[in-house]
Amino acid sequence: MGTYAPMQFWIENHNLTIIEVDGVSVQPYDVECVLLGAAQRYSVVVQTLDSTDYNYQIHVDFNEDMFGNNFPANYSKSVISTLQYDPAAPMFNYTGPVPAFTLDETQL
């Protein structure tokens, strides 16, 4: 993903395992979300769930903090898709905050 401001990628109620950063394989590292800077790349493995009782939203949220109060009105602050386990299942009702990015790249 290329962007000039950070984007946060996460899937409701799922963990991600980072396995590569900017083309370099790393020791697997579990996170709840990934913060992507300009021209930064991660490869992740999505840890799927054993249950098909719900479907979950996939989020890519734009970090608008760098704009202060001048966030462009024509920009979308997020893109949402669906991780579908069962077409007949309801969407999971996520009520928590956006997960924190806890990766220390110096430890990879």
C-alpha cells in the first residue's frame, strides 16, 4: 500500500502475524493491527477463527492526525470490506477501540 499519511490495517477480532517487512523475512510477530507508513510494506498471515458464527469487517483507517484540523473534506477516512466465513452469518458487533499498533521494528 502506498500513501503519504499512515494507514492502519486491522480485522475485527483477529490477530495478524507479521512475517515480512519491506521485502525482508522476519521472525513471526503477532499484532492486532499494522500501521503502514508511506511506501512501507508488510506481509501478514491472518489468524482465522474456528467458528463461522459471524463475519468480520476489514478496516483500513487513515491516520488524520498529521493534518490537524485541515483534513481534506474529499478524503475518505476509512475503507471497509468483509471477511466472510458464512454468507448467512451476521456481522460481528465490534464495540472496542481501534487496536493499538504494538510492533517494535527493532525487535524483528
